[in-house]
Amino acid sequence: MTRTSFFATLILLCSLITGFAQAAEPDAVNINTATATELASLTGIGDSKAEAIIRYRKQNGAFTSADDLSNVKGIGAKTVADNADRISLK
């Protein structure tokens, strides 16, 4: 293997690894528009908590911050923190 082909192979492998890592990252969930199924994809949020989020959202309007999720019965600050990188408001 020549030096050029070695580096070309190395660059290709790095690109593939980066692509797989990005593909494995879960999508952000907009807590103001997400369906129950989308909300349930968050860590620590099952079907009943997802429905509670939707009920809260309908009764109180849009969330203005991720921390507002802790106002929903059964959802604490730890759950919000565990999902901070996946929660979106837009």
C-alpha cells in the first residue's frame, strides 16, 4: 500500500465513522409540537408521561424552556437534565 492510498483509506474510514456517529445521534424532540410517540422516545418518558406532557401543553400553552417540563406531574429535574441535548422548543 502506498503512502497516498494509506491516507486516502484513513480519510475514508474517518468519514464513515463520523457519519455513523452522526446517524446514531437521536433526533431533537420539540416538546411544543411532538406527538406522544416522539415524546416517549425521550429518556425516562413513557407513554403515560408523554400523554401528561401533551395534556399540560394543551392546558397551559407552549413551554418556554426545557425546565418547564418539570411542572408536569411525574417529570423531575433529573429527567429534564438527562434529555437536555434532545429537547427542542422550535
